[in-house]
Amino acid sequence: MREDLTEIHENRKYLRMLAQKYPSIQDVAARIIDLASHDVLPKGTEHFMSDIHGEADAFIHILNNASGVIREKVDARFGHILSETERDNFATLVYYPRQKTALVKQTTKNMNDWYRITIQRLVELTRVVSSKYSRKIVRERTPKGFEYTIDELIHTNYDDINKEKYYDTIIQTMIELDMAEDLICALSTLIKALAVDRLHILGDVFDRGPRPDIIMEHLIEHHSVDFQWGNHDILWMGAACGSRACIANVLNIAIQYNNTELIENVYGISLRELAMFAQETYEDCPVFTPKVVDTEKHGPKEIQLFAKMKKAIDVIMLKLEGRIILRRPEFGMKSRLLLDKIDYETQSITIDGVTYPLRDCSFPTVDPANPYELSCDERRVMHNLKIAFKESEKLRRHVSFLYTKGGMYTRYNFNLLFHSCIPLNEDGSFASVRIDGRDYCGKELMTISETLARQAYFAPKDSEERALAKDYMWYLWCGKNSPLFGRERMTTFERLLIEDKTSWTEPKNPYYEYINQEEVCLRILKEFGLDSPHAHIINGHVPVKAKSGESPIKGNGRLLLIDGGFCQAYHNTTGIAGYTLIYNSHGMRIVAHDPFTSTADAVENNVDIHSTSNLFECLDNRLFVGNTDSGEINREKIEDLKMLLKAYRMGVIKQTHVRELPTI
């Protein structure tokens, strides 16, 4: 008793704060029961995706089908009563309820019967996917306005004859009120929300593909998601922070992949001033013609303008990057200073002792005596672009989400998640990066990188901390030992201006060789405090060349490389559309996907993404919530609540909301 009192008094300030949320013994007891009962429920399904690169349609489809999880549930529940074609139709309805219902209306005479049968089947499937959850969680994930209706439908007892009419009347009334389609959408939404308990995004939503903004909006609305920043995400975050080097890189990629509409129409950032500057400054420059050109949409003159815009922003980019390298020698990127190496007389450049002819040597804004100084016009263009990026309301919304839900890495249920790599030296030791006079490596490097990324956005304006952090955002994009880049150098200059492809090489960090060794994977896991026999490293960033026989499973199953391969540009290299990962209470399986055709094809022809599932780790005993990180957190909460309960009962803290005094 005395020990209890001592502990309560030591934690009295905290317990008073806790008492504001649970003001009575009954409230405390109810919460303890809620937390304790959750521990015996099966662990929820986790879904891992990476490297989406703006391919919104493919992302939405895989999000909708949960990498095949929903189709498995459909087959398990209805395989004995529905044909494969009927199950195809039903699964597609769950994925795209509005579109599929509109298609059904065109060919179905008696929609009321179709509504009744479809709703009953959706209710059955909802019962299946909700079996892992408490009624409270199911209600929380139910679309607003349908909580009561769906709760009643999925908890109706078929064997209770008194409830049979009640159940049928609910459905019939929804049909009569012309709300059947809304109910179908609500049930489909709930099924998808319950099929996956937690979504993990391992970086690179941005660049290459046309609509990263749509992906970001879906993630913002998702019920449970975490985000590990990728190098392309950090580039956009740096641009939103006002880093001119990051802005120039963002625009370089946008023009390269014919994606300026995203910049202008979606994020409201005008490129008119850049276009006018490019038109006035540069002659025809076919070398800078964008990689992706829509000749049906853009005529020769417009394509020529894009090439000039690309040359203009690329020259600005090389200057701005050079300025960072010069003022941050600790970044160790002096070898990337190239503008001062150009020989204008011979129109060549010498890199690492090798001289290469240049494909284009007309740089009217480059002063050979001071090559990294921006011209007055270039400074004006970048000043206004910086303001536009910082003031874009939609970009701020998306970057705010990345800061709120994201980070450099996370540990979740025995797994270490990050985008690219933990930089290693040639001998396998942790590689270090010098930042502000100190060397960081391993976990410390990831931690300081996240700290600086946040300082770039939140540190006081014009402070030294913010200036360093903005430069470091660019380093994270392309620095030699950046844990987001994972390569020795980024050869943008060489790819643009040198024909000899031997100069284009971007050697990978030794990490990508060492991950084949289990002992290295175990050492990395230990660095982050993970020593469970079921601990894994999960990262993306590097496409797996499946058609060449490469496996995404490394280090004797300790590391999983799940570059999503969504980007169409990678499909010829990989042979597939990449991998996703499913981790449920029975084990882990990695899923290989064929390329996505189109949403219209999926809706009209029930064309799902063909996926091959490989169960690579089957657990001997089923996992329950009590075995997970959530279970550990719940037990800590229960201990705190029990202490509050004692405080109430011993009269140390006063209840402020007593419903009824107990009988003495």
C-alpha cells in the first residue's frame, strides 16, 4: 500500500492530466477492458508499397485490391457459390463501386433485385474482413452517415427469425430512398479500409509519372499510414522549403518527363517567366529535347520551347549545385564541380583525367571566370519561382502531410523500414557524413538527416540552421553517402552533354552488395535495436531485375527489396511492374505485379493486375495484437490506467464525473 502511494505521488502530475481524459472509475475501467481485449485479436494486415512515381491509376488499383487480399477474401467466401466470372465482377465492384454500378445500369433491367443481392453479398464480405476488429474500430472506419445502418446489417443474426424482416427492411428502405448505390459505395469503402490495417509507403511518390498529387490526396485520406521519405519526395520538400537547387531539379525532371502541367495546373506555379527567359536567351538546342514528348499534343515549336526551357533550368541547376558544393566542402562533392572544367575553345571537358567532347557548348549565361554566378535574369527567374513554390497552397498541404506522417525510417512490428539504404563503406562498415563539424553514420545519420529535413521547413527564417538544412536537403537528393540516394554520384551533366556513355555510370553504394549477406543485415537491424528472429529490413529505391532472375529477397530472407516498379520507364528493365508486400497474422508474402493497363479496362472488362504471390515466411503461431508494437503500447497504457484507478480508489485524485456512487 505504501509503495503504491509513493508511486502515485511521484506521478501525480501525469495522473491528473490522464484524469482529464478518464474522469471516473467507470471510464478508466472501460478503457482498460477495451485495451486488454484488443490484445487477443489477430494482428491486422500491413500493406507495403514503394516507388510509385506519380502513377496514380496503378497506385489506386493496388490500393483498392490490397495486392490481391480482397480477391482472396471474395474467393474464400463465395468460391463455392459464384462462378469465376461472377467473382471477377464482384471484386471489381468493390474496387470501383461507382464506375461498376454505372456500367451495370446500362445492361440490367431490374436494378432493385441487383441492389438487394449485391448489398447482401457486400454485407457478407464486410463480416469476413471485420472479424479481426472490435465494433468500435469498425464504426470508426465506416463512412460518415452510414455507421448505424452498416453496424446493424453486419451484426444481424440470420438464425434469429425475429430479425430477418428487420434486416430485409433496412435494405429495402435504402433502395426505396434511392440510397442503395450510396450504401454499396460505403460498404465497398469499409471493406477496403478493413482489409488493410496499416499502409506503409516506402518513398518516391513524386516525379516521372503524371499525377503524384492524386496519390497524395489518397494518402491524406487513408485511415492509417506512415511514410518513409524517398529522394524524389525530399527534392519536392526541399523545393517547398525554398531551396533553389531543389526547385531547379524539380523543374528539370518535370520538363524532362513532359509533366509541366503538374507544376502549372495542379500546383499553380507559373513557368511563363522561365519560358520567356529561355526563348530570349537560347537558340535551338536539340540536345536538351525532353525525354518524353507528346507529339500529338505538342507541335514542333512547343517542343523546341521545352528544349530551351530545359537548357535554361539545367544551366541554372548546375550553377546552384556548384554554389552549395563550394560553401559546404564537408559534403565531399568537389568532383561534381564541372562548369569550371569546360574548355570552350576545344568544346570539351576533362573529368577524372579523361577528356570528352561536348554535345553542346553554347552557354551564354556562364561566365568562364565565375561560372557558378547566376546572371541577373537567372536570379530574377529563380527568385519568383522560389516564392511560387513556397506559396503554393496545394504543395504546402502535401508537404505538411509528408512532415506529419513521414520520416527517414521507422520501426514497426519487428521491421525496419526506409527508402534506400544505410550507407556502407567498401569494407562493410557504416559510412559517415560530416555535418556541421561532426561525423554521423548508421542510425545517427538517419536521425540527424530527419532533424535537418524538419529544420529546413520549421527553423527560423534566415537562420544558419535553416540555411544548412536547406543545403542538406539537396545533399539528401544526390550526395555520395546520402541514405536516400544510395549512389556515388549523379551524372546529370554527363547524360546531358557527353555522348560517351561510360561517363554516365552511377556506381551503387556497397550497401546493395552487402545486403546479400545475412550477417550484414543482422548488424544493421541491431544498430536500430531490432534483434527478433522475425525482424526484417524493408526498402525500395532500386528496381529488381526480375526478368534476369534477380530475387527481391536478400540476406537469407532478412531483407526485402520492394521497389514498386510502378514507373512505366522501368518495365523493360525489370520485366514486371515491381513488388508490394503483405504482412498478416499468418506471415509475410511478397507480391509481384504485371503492368496495369487502365482503370477503364479494369471496370469494363474486370481486368485485375495479375499478381504472383510468394509466401516466404509462414509463422508457426498466429500473431495477435498482443504480439505487436501496438500490444506493447497497450500494456503500457493499461499500467498507467491501473495506477490512475488506484489513485481514485485511494482518494489521492478526485473523480470529476461520477455517474453513480457505489453501494456501501
